[in-house]
Amino acid sequence: AAGREGYIRRTKTVCTYCGVGCSFEVWTKDRHILKVEPTHGPANGVSTCIKGKFGWDYVNSPERLTTPLIREEWGFREASWDEALNLIARRFREIRAESGPDALAFIASSKTTNEEAFLMQKLARAVVGTNNMDNCSRYCQSPATLGLWRTVGYGGDSGSISDIEQAGLVIGIGTNTAESHPVLATRVKRSHKLRGQRLIMVDLREHELARRADLFVQPRPGTDFVWLNAVSRYILEQGLEKKDFLARWVNDLDGFRASLEGYTLAHAEAVTGIAQDTLRQIAREIVQADGTCILWAMGVTQQMGGSETSSAISNLLLLTGNYMRPGAGAYPLRGHNNVQGASDMGAMPNYVTGYQKVDDPGVRARYAAEWGVDLPASRGLDNHEMVHAIHAGELRAMYLKGEEMSLVDSNSNYVDAALEKLDFFVVQDVFFSHTASFADVVLPASPSLEKDGTFTNTERRIQRLYRALEPRGGSRPDWEIIQLVANRLGAGWTYTHPSQIMAEIARLTPLYAGVTYERLEGFRSLQWPVHPDGTDTPLLFKDGFPFPDGKARLYPAQFVPPVEPPTEEYDLHFNNGRMLEHFHEGNMTFKTGGIAQKVPGTFVEVSPELAGERGLQTGSVVRLVSRHGAVRVPVLVTERVSGHQLYMPMNTQDAAQAVNRLTGSHADLSTHTPAYKDTAVRLEVLSVD
Ligand code: SF4
């Protein structure tokens, strides 16, 4: 899509921020980014949000890493690629010889391409010999994936984003969709306004979609599971379940019915604070709607029982026949642009590509034939376990690309202490992140505009991005860097373009079997599973569910109550998440002038009620103290939060202000996703001006 050299180039790319996967043409002249023009995006049409439209200046930031860095006693010094790669290869070899391959661990990035995530796990498994491999879905979406998998066999969105518009009813649970997935929220807003689509939002905080909703419900923190089960039980009691759908497509109704014992409306009201009449209304709306889609995000998954609640959502959809057609189904909203893809690519401790188990004999045989080595057999460590293993002295080296682990993992003080203890730490990133300050070697990577590859968005849509700019300075695309590291360790890889990596992925991965770069040319895209003939699957469940008998399973999930409810000492519930303008720790958006000027720093949202109690106003400065750490932060008084609940955006460039200085290490019991939303703090007033 390039014009003549020296003139304006128009290059198709895919947004590097959230999981909606907006695609557009970026207009460039030399290194200047002139404009971003959405024209044909299959996920977004002609829409973008502020980040996709204006969030690109960071690629020309003078703060970009442009050469490798090596730590010395006194700090970091610039080094040649040769020197950095030799040091990495020597230390990885030494540590593997001394302590075995499982003394090393690898973390892929959900911001880099599918091909790059694939190579990272290939490096870990085929070259080093360990399954200690993970990606940041561990911090967000793993519970949704598992919760769905148990019930319907795939962990992805049931249909396309455009299908949501066809629903008679949309329910959002623990999702601030208008700020976290803005373009997807635009479609919901449009259907709600123009088509009469009903909208129920369930959340702690009265954000934009909550204000627009026909019904806004505020349960007590961490209790979604209880109201979901109560609604399911009520539907069964009233005989309102979809009997023909259950008989034809669903197993285990009796076990599920038994698991609902005790989940009466009265019990749910006592636990969640939601009135019984409201629960009856939710049940009625679901059974009367012409199709219900349930959207959920971190408010559900970042809890001790995130997987259980995700299964409870899927159970309710099955009970009411809300799968196997457009305008119905489960929509866990993926956070990063390629968090879906990083997991699809096997950057996980127990799965290789396409969620194939590492201990499955057939999978192992296929990989051995392709790679010429056996996969390591036993499950590796996930992110959460890696931190504990470093503290225990069992994990000595780590290679991490494109992750601000120090600030994004929960309990940052504990994570930082672990990173300090590593014998050897390699960080690969576009900027010198806070995490990089703990590294022994820092490698300069190129961002998405400087490389070719593919991303997979929240609706399982695989899309190509094309190189719009040459890599800045001595930076390189991640796939090239990983290949350099692998070859210093003796791998002998010869990839010259990401399309060759995708061909290998397709050979190894039934979900991606028919994916080729030719089939993804320009604005074309494919939604997995993609069959060998190139046929894709926009609607995930058409002819049943991917179990041997084609039937889904109702799963008897268990309630896991919060472990940090407010106490006398820590009397406030501490909620946290995104804001529209910035993305996560802000390593890109805070280096993008217009956005950084608009929202220059973080704050804590305080309700008018709490502000009155403590004598606070907007601009007051407070110290928040949890069992795990403390932050000093200015106050924003707003009606978005209520009572004794606080909300703080996760976006800050000041490591001392990161929300995860306050969160603890407790995690979802099944997937180890941190329970970020299960945190209690106390508030100390520092100044009230
Ligand atoms: Fe990018 Fe998401 Fe905004 Fe689309 S909605 S432009 S993918 S941040």
C-alpha cells in the first residue's frame, strides 16, 4: 500500500492498543505520521477512538531505545548487538548447565505479533527446553477463557462484534466498555439508541454505559457469582429455561440444578445488595429478549473466583438458549490488541499453539516432527508462579519482551523484590520501562508501525499489519531479535519474513490451519477456527459445541468470596482499571504529546459522600495504604463512585503511584489471575487544598 518514495505513503495497520482490533491506513511522509484514516476495518468500519486516531507520536519519541544496553556496577552502558547477544547466550547456557532448563523463564507480550509470540515459546521449548512460558492474559482474561472452556469448549467470543448489534438485550458485567473498548461500545450505544436494544449494566462504578443503560445494577464487590446463580435458579424454578435447546445441545442439567441449591433470591439480595425485584427483572428480560449477549471484563475476571463467575455467565447463557446464533452468546472483552493471539500462539505453560496440551501424545508427535526435538513434558510456571519461584531461589533467569511486569503484576513491591533477585534478566522493549531498570541486558525493539505481522482481536479475527516506517536507530522487530538470541544458542533458524513463521504456525495448529498471508492481504481477515481450505468461523458455534457429542456442559461452579473485604483498619474498597485516554502503564500514551497533555497524571476517584466525611475536595492529596503498600495521589471527587468505594486508573508513569503498590498476591484459584479488584485500603489526608 505504499506510494512513491519521498511522497506520502499509505500503509494498512492494526491498532496497537485495545482488543477491538480497529484497522486503518496510516499516512506517513518520511517519519512523520500525517494522519490515521479508518476506511474498511472489518471490526471498526470507519470508527476509531482517541488512542487509535492520535496515539502514535510515541514511535518518534526521543526516549525510544535505539541500542542494546548492558548493566554495569554504576548503571547501564550502550553495547553492540553482538556483545549483548553473546552475553545473553553465555549466561543462559551457564544457568541451564548449573540449574537445568527450568531455572529459566520466558514471557511473551500481548502487544507484539502472533509470529513473535510463537517464536518466543519456540525459543523456550525447542531451544532452551522449558515450558516456563506465559503472557499477560494471566493478568486479565485467563479466567474468562477457562470459564468458557469448561462449558462450551472454546474460550473465545461467540461471534463477531457486529453480531452484538443484533441482540435484543446486552448485559455488561464488570466492563467499563466505553473507555476500555470504545469502538465496540459505540456499536452498543448505536443499537441501544436506534434499534431499541435493551441494555443492562452491572458494575460498581457509574461509568458512561452505566448511565445510558435501561437498568444499572451495583452489586457489592466480588459478588457477581451470587446474583448470576440466583437468576439461573429463579429461571429454572419458574420453568422459563429454554427446554428444547437444553435437550438438544446441553449436558449436565441435573448437576447444575443441584449446584444452585441455596441461591435463592433472598440469599442473593443479602449477599449482593441487589433487590429481589431487580433480580426478577433481569431474569425476565433475558428470557423475553430476542437474543442476549453478555459482555464482561476485568471486574469479573480479576477476582478470587473469576473463573467460577465466568462459568456462571456461560451457564446462564446456555440455560436460556443464548448460543449458536448471531445476537447471542458470550463476549469476554480482550484487553490488549493481541492478548488473544499471544494465548493462541501457545505462550502459556501448559499449552502450545491453539490450546493444544503440551502433554498430549499426538500434539507432541506433530511438534517433534516439525521441530526435530521433543517438547518438554511437564507443565511450566505461569507469571504468578514465576514470581514466587524467584523468591524461592528456583528460577534464576528470565527473558521478558514488551511487558511492564513490575507495575502491571499485582503486589508490585513483592514483584520488584523478585526481579532484584534474578541472576540474569533480559528485557526487550520499545522504551526503557520501569521493569527494565532491573535488567542485566535491555534490547531495543520496534513498535507495530515498524514491522509486518498479524494480530488477533477479541472476536478471534486475524489481521495483517504492514511496515509503515523503518525501525528507528538500532531497534529491530521482536521476531528478528528472538531469532538472533535463538541462533546464538545454536538454533539455526532462517526466517526472513513473518509469513514463513505463520506458515509454520498453520502446519502445527488446527485453529489456524488455513491462515496464510495471501488470505489476509490488505483489509481481508479470518476468524478462527480457520479450516485448511481458508473457510473461517465468524459465528463460533454453528453446528454444536467442540465436545465429542457436540453438546455443551453446564458446569457446577463454586462461589469464592473476596479475601480482602473492608475492615476497621482498611475501611475502603479499592477498585482500579482503565481510562479512555491512556493505555495501561502509559509507556506509549504518555509519550504521545496530545494525549499526555490532556491527561497528564493519575488520581483517585472519591465519592461526594466520602469527600464530605473526610473533608476532601478535588485536588486534595491523600495517601492510600493497603496491607501491601502505599501510594500518594491527588483526589477527584465524582459521582461515578459511590459510598466507601475508591477508583484509581492504572495509568501512571510514576512507579511510586502504580495501583499495584496497593494490590496483593491473592489470585483466581484456577488460573492465578491476580485478584486486583479485591483490595481494601485506608485513606490518610495529606492536604485538602
Ligand atoms: Fe484502538 Fe481499541 Fe480505540 Fe479501536 S477502540 S482505535 S482498537 S484503542
